Amino acid sequence: MKAVTSEVARLPLRGGDLAVAFVNTVRDVRTGRGEHLPRPADLAVWAHHAGALSDPEYEAVMASTTAEPSQAANLYREARQLRAAVTRLLTGQGGEADLSLIDRHRRRAARSQALWTSAEGFKLEWTEAADLRLVEARVVGAFVALATSDRLRRVSQCSGQRCGWLYVDKSPSRRRRWCAMGDCGNRAKVRSFRARQRVRSR
């Protein structure tokens, strides 16, 4: 398969979890501004980049997106609603409506999956034609696994200005402040240094 070269395929994956990485597909999580997935096809590209779709699944989802643009547009809108609900729940601002929306996605996905056994062990397989619902199902599965585990308490939000990306803090002290020290952390240090310099120059 040809390597995907779009900007979406280079989006940093700093969340430590698929559902968290999905939240981080906007530039500023706090405001929801800066959409990194402006088209239905971008959602498929991101899912492949994030490891949510295998190569064959990605090819099938992209083919469906191209062949059924109206359906893809509807599913894309659903995915954005799903992202908003996951964002609110992981940032402590969600409610019953968000949980109900996610549970509807979970139940719909369950009807399109079957548990199989093979030489490698048990495997949960998608039984429907692959489209953007498969991406939604993988994100919902990741969210449910995160939300029902101890890792949920480790979900934190980047302190960087115009960022707010989420991440699972795996540090022993759980005192991590940035989605990435090399980006938001360094920028904060530079701002702090410049502020101190301005004070000293007065």
C-alpha cells in the first residue's frame, strides 16, 4: 500500500490512548477550534495513522467514503458529535446525554461485531461492510476500555496556551503538565523566561 502523505497522517499522537488521541484532533481542545479533520476522508486517514484501521480496512473505508459521499458525510457528522461527547466526559464537563450518545454507538457497534477463534487466539471482527462506522466503533471501544479502567484517573490536560490536548499521564509522580515537553513545555519556558527578563529590565 502507498504511504499516506497528507498532513493528517503526520498529526502527533500524544494521548497514550486511541480515544484520547481522537479528542486531540482539534488544535485547541478547550475551545474546539482548529479542526484537523475537515473532511470525511481525513477521519479515515487519521484512524489508519493512529492504528485504529489495518491497511485492508483503511482501503475499504476510503473506497466506501468515495463511493457513498452522502453517507460518508452523515457518518462524519456523527463522528464529530461523538468526539465532542468524549471530550466533555474526559474533561469532566459531560452529562447523561453524552453518555447515552456513546452507549448508542457502543450498542450499534456490538451488532456489527462477532467473536472468532483462530490459531492466534480470540479475535473480535467487524462483520459489516467497512465504512466510517468502523472508525467510530474502534474509538468507542477504546473509550469504554479507558473509562472503565484505573487509567481514567490519569487522564490530564495540557497546560499549554491554545492547546489543552489530553493525555494519559504515565509518569510515576503524575505531575506531567504538557502534552509534549518539546512543544508546549518549551514554549511555556520561553514565555516565562521573557517575562522575567522584562521585569528585570524595568
